[in-house]
Amino acid sequence: MGEIIPPQPGIMNIALYVSGESQLAGQTEVLKLSANENPYGPSAAAKAAYAAASGELHRYPATDHAPLRAAIGEVYGLDPARIICGVGSDEVLQFITQCYAGPGDEVITTRHGFSMYPILAHAAGAVPVEVDEAERVVDVDAILAAVTPRTRIVFIANPANPTGTMLEEGELQRLARELPPSVLLVHDGAYTEYADGFDGGVSLVEEFPNVIMTRTFSKIYGLGGLRIGWGYARQEIIDVLNRVRQPFNLSNGQMAAAEAAVRDVEYTRWCASENARWRDWLRAALEQMGVGCDESHANFLLARFDSPAEAEACDAALRAAGILVRKVGGYQLPDCLRITVGDEDACRRIVAVIAKFKGVR
């Protein structure tokens, strides 16, 4: 046998991504609260559009995503020409890293930031630089102090995953203002629709030429199984990203479902309202039982226990009851469990199990 061809620099430094579980051995009715999915699913309009697209399976999709970009632009008040669509926002993040970072460059991430960020940096041969957070919130001073002449990208998720915390608007503005113009600030807004009154980074993009915002259809729109996302930036950045985008990266079914979903504004508002109601209820119930929870601006809560051992034991109790949540030791939060906010029945069920585990009546 000959020698194995070595991969590009950084590839072998990537730890493979592990998604949330969906099955439990011996359990037939599993309550999955591990992947931050919308418990109500997509809107009826999105499902109908996806079904209708099945009649065009033999047709190649449009390469420019024009109808979907127009719909996003109409609903969010954006210039469609400055929108790029991808296979989930993950693909847009991949385009960004591929285009703006390479060997010898540095990419700044935060301590509890989304695990894909260092993976993308390694894939481009760049060096991920992790900075600390302040009580599970992005620390602007820590980011700015880590910037060097080799820094090319700063990734932040806001609201953040897996903490659910948000950066105060003034601090977000300060970060964009004080970063060097040569550094690209990537504002990952996957959970924007759950954060009341937040524009997801639109104002930053309009003010600063080195900012790009990303969004997804996987969360509030309930289309995680279809993998659709988008980004918004100055035209010059979008033109660069489109040079590496595969021309047929989204199918007709994906685009039809996403267009219908984004236009169904009433359903989206209802999902956000229901999430806020049960998120607040669940947080109050957990805190009453002595389980710490930061205020969340997303569709999940980060439950903090007294020790990693207690978090592990609570997870075991939940699994025994047929409930899957997310252990987040890989995010340097070994004493925490991330719990997706489900519907009323799911929230009441999980509180009942944790109350029994904690010995609370």
C-alpha cells in the first residue's frame, strides 16, 4: 500500500460535530428537546408549497434564488441583491471563512460560542482563537484585546447558542465600531426571531462595511430538515461569497417552502409568542427548584446545576423518562443542560421530571 495523501492544513484538527440525539433505546415515545427545533413545525403554507414543488422534481432549480431573496427582502425590508442563500446558515458561514481566512490567519470565537466556528476556521487552515465570556455573555473587551494583525474574522452568535444570552445593543455597536476595518464581523442571528424587537444585525450591516449577518429557516420557521439559510452584507461581500457558492445549492422544494414560510408572518409571530410564554414559565419553574437559568432570548434555556455530576444525573433521570435534552460539556459547560422550549405539554412534563429528581413537591 502506498502512503496516504495528507489533507490540507487544519483538517485533522477538526473534531467531528455531534448533533442532538433523537432516539432512546427501549423508548417508543421520545420527547426530543435537544436540537432547538420548533415544536409546532412549519406553517401550513410552507408544507403546501413543498408538496406542490414535488411536481417539478425533474427541473433544475433557479441558480439565483431570486423569488426567495425577494420574499426575504420584502418581509425584512432588505435589498434582495445583497442577500445570499445557502444550505442552512452553516453553508453561508462556510463561504465566509473560505473567502476571508486561510493559513496563518486568525479567527476569533468566544468560550461558549457555536461549535461550528472553530471547525470552519480549521477547514480553511486558519487558527481559531478563543476568548473568554463574562458570565456566559460575549465580552467585547476580550474580543478586542485578542485582535492582532493576523485576525481576519470575528464570529459571534447573538442570541447565543447554547447560552441564550444576548449582547447589549450598545456593546454590539461598540464591537463593530472598534474592530479594525480589515476584520470581518460575522453576526450569527439564527435565533433572532425569538428576541423581541431585535433586528438581527441589519443596522450593523447598514452602518459598517465589514459586517455580515446570517439567519436560518431551521429554527422559528420549522424547516430544519430542509437546510435553508441566508446572509446579508454590503454588495461587495455578497459578490465575493457568490463566487464560491455552488450554482444549484438549493432545490426547488427548499426555496418554495422557505418563501412560503417567510411570507407567513402571522404564523411566525404566533410561534414567537408561544415560545416566549412557555420559555418564561419554564425558566421560573426551574429557578423555583433551585436550577439556575440566565434570561434566554432564544427557544431554549441553559439550566445550570450545582455540579457536573448533578447535571449528569439529571440528564439520566430525563432519559429514563423518555426526554432528550442536550449535554453541553463540549461547550465548556459541564454543569449545564440545554433544554429546548417545547409546547405546554412538553414544558410541564420536563418540570415534573426535574422536580422529582430534585425532590421538590
